[in-house]
Amino acid sequence: MKFHSPDPEQWNIGLSTLDVFIFRYAEVLLNYAEAKAELGECDDAVLDITVNELRDRVEMPHLTAEVGFTDPAWPDYGYQLTPLLYEIRRERAVELLGEGFRWDDIVRWRAGKLIENPKTMLGMKVSQTLRDSYDDFNRTVNEDGFLVVYPDKNSRKWNDKLYLHPLPIEETTMNPNLLPNNPGWE
């Protein structure tokens, strides 16, 4: 189980004698594979000690450096990627789901435009019997039964200033040489 010790006696809240997990081994493996792929140094040997270690746990076929296919569903990052990088990024999304890494990945990849896709943000699934009552509250439900959080496709726009944090006002007050602030945070 994610974030749990393999020792069941440690699972009781408040009774654990273990420190909190800081890094998950899967994150380390995926970071290494991604870095090697970005450098053009990722071969089958690197994949065998990184991504394929994760895939072996669930008996998935191994990823090879020659991916051998292109997927029309790969996201458009606004720049070209190798099929291997697409697959490593997909592996990150699957393996690290719900662990708080996605925002940092989006920022690191300069892929903020992906967030503008209204299909990336859907609400809960509404049963067929409840769909009519949601219409009474002016809520949009898509054809698959999910609440549409952003019905106006233009309401969700990426702002490039989000790639950088603003400089803290305390720091710019003590050291005016830090000014001007990061772009968009003036």
C-alpha cells in the first residue's frame, strides 16, 4: 500500500515507530529515467533498473528504448518529444497518481496549456436517476454522467506567471536588487 510500512503492526495511527516516508522509491526511479531520457542517454539497461522495476510488480510488459509506436492520445505539450519521453511521462502520471506530483511536473515541463483542456477537470459521477435534479441546479452533466466543472471553455486559462513563484516582499524590501519581481508578479 502506498505510504504504509510493510509491517502491519505499524499501520495503527499513532502507534507507528517509523518515520514518515519522504521519498518513494518509485519517484526516484522515474526521476532517474526521465533525466536520462532528457539527456538522450536512456537505453534498455536504464529502463530495466527504473521503469521496468515498477512494471514488474504488476506484471506489465517491459518498456524499451525503442517504444515502437506513437499514440494519438499523447498530450500536445507545444513542443516535440520522443516516444520514450511520452511514455515515461505517462508512467509518472500513472504511478504517482494522487500523490501531489502533477503540478510540479506540469511546471517543470512548461506544459501549463494542458490544464486548459476542460476534459481534464470533471466533477463526481452522477447516477442516471439523479441527473434530472442536477439540471435543476444549473449544473452541466456530460454524456458520461460526470459534472462539468468548467462549462465555459474560456474560463480556464493558463497564466505563464505560474511557472515561477513571486519573490517574497520581505526579501525584496531587504534587498531591492532583487527587483523587478518575476514576470507577471510585478
